[in-house]
Amino acid sequence: MKRCRIVLVLSTIAVVLLAVALCRLWPRSEPTEGRCEVYDRYCGDRAIQVSYLTDYPVNDTLSVAATVLEARSYSDWLQMLEVFNVPKELVRDVPSGVDVCVWQSLKGSPEEKYNSVMADEAEEAVVELVSMSFRNREICVFHTQNEQEYDAVFDKRITANL
Amino acid sequence: MQKQFKLMALMAVLCMATGCTKEGDTDDMGITVAVATAHTVTYIVDGRQYYDNPQTDEEWNAFLDRMAALVDEGYAVQFWRSGLRMAATKEKVTYSTENLDDAKAWCKQKVAEGYTVTMVFNQATGKYDCIAYK
């Protein structure tokens, strides 16, 4: 009887550990409608937890698709800052209250800032807004479809520090 | 073509007369001139120093036109590229205002120009501090 109880307890612990491991290793949600370039690029990276959200709430009436990249550890976060070319001046300002910052990039390339003012093909380019939070160690790529969505997301993220 | 040749000759003469500026040279204000990043130009007209920041070929040609015009009018002109001072400014630019809409508009413009932008509220001044990094 005592042996059965021990086996039962150990089995339960093993099942729980397995479930936790699966949850951490498995992406939070997989894109159901088509594949997202950014998601595909980072889903195999052990340093980053990737999630694709089809309905990220922007305001009472609007939600957009977004890919969220979260660093799993502080050292992973430092590596992400390098990959995403975060200006060193910005990192130095974080202790003085800077948390959320935003930039824009071409679709599929959130690592590079895009200058739509100087670009020749700015009118045809599909631009996405990228937001970063030092506190949450996450970078969020908003897959906006039009100017209205872009403006709404920009409004929400640029005021996040206030 | 003639104008281009004239400008090239002007630059060559100026270079020979004044000595082409090399990294480590100092200008009239004792500031070390470094031929570092592109764009920023320092120029001296009649002993007074100015800065310009031509970014495209058109802007650079317009700048050269202005220098040639000044020489035509009889002014003594020296100019050279000196990116160091402007490079620091290009790394981080700031804007402060009490008006939230103005702050957001400035931030949006900077994002469109390829900057990484953040905005915080400064309790001490009551203003929105906008910071753009490149």
C-alpha cells in the first residue's frame, strides 16, 4: 500500500513536470491564419519565447495581430538588444524612467529601423510598428494593415510610459 | 560641365592654399576636426565659422554652389567635412513640450525618419520629454 502511494505521488509529480515543460517549450499560440515571417524566424530560438496573437487589443474598438518576443533570461535579453540594434544611448537612459520605446520597420524585418521619409519606395512599402519594453523584456511587432491601425497602435505604445 | 570643372578647381585651389584638413587638425576654435561620419561640413567665411549638414547629392551640390557664389563675390572661404560634433547630435535628439498632441506628433515624425523613440512625463517641468535615438 505504501509502495503504491509512493508510485502514485512520483507519477503525479512526473506528469506535472512534463506538463510544465511542454507549456514552456511549446509556443503559447500558433498562427492559425497563414504563417508570420517573424514568428517563423524566432520560434526555434531557445532564448526567446514567441507568441502570435491574432487579437491584440489596442482600444475599445480595435485589435490587431501581433508577434510577441520575450527573452527567457536577462542574458537572453541583452542578446536581443544586440540583435534588434537597440541604440546604446537608449539603454543608458533606462534607469531614468525610460521603459517603452517604439520604432517602425519593413514587414518581416523588425530588427531594422525603416526611414519612410527618405525611402524611394515608401508608398509601396508595408510598414509595421515595433514596440519594446525593458521592464517586461519583450519586443512586440504589430502587424498593422493600414494607417488607421498604425496610428492607433502608435498612440497606445508611445504613451505607455506616462 | 564648366561649372563642375570650376568647382573642382576651386576645391583643389582651396585645398592647396589652406592645407587639406586631416584627422587630428584643429580649426580656428581649437576644436579637433575628425573626418568621421559623412554629411556635416564646417565652413569659414570672412573669419566666421558655420556648419551645414548636406545629406543628399542635391544638397551637397547646392552647398558647393553657395560656396562658389561667395568666392565670386570676393569672400575668402574654407570648408571641410567635420562629422564629430553632429554625429553626437544624430545619436540622440530631444524635444520637450507641455502639449501632449505636439509631443506625439514629434515622436511620430521621428519614427517615420527611422529613429527609435520614447516619451516620458517630466514631473519637475510639467512637460513631455520626447527622446529619439539612432
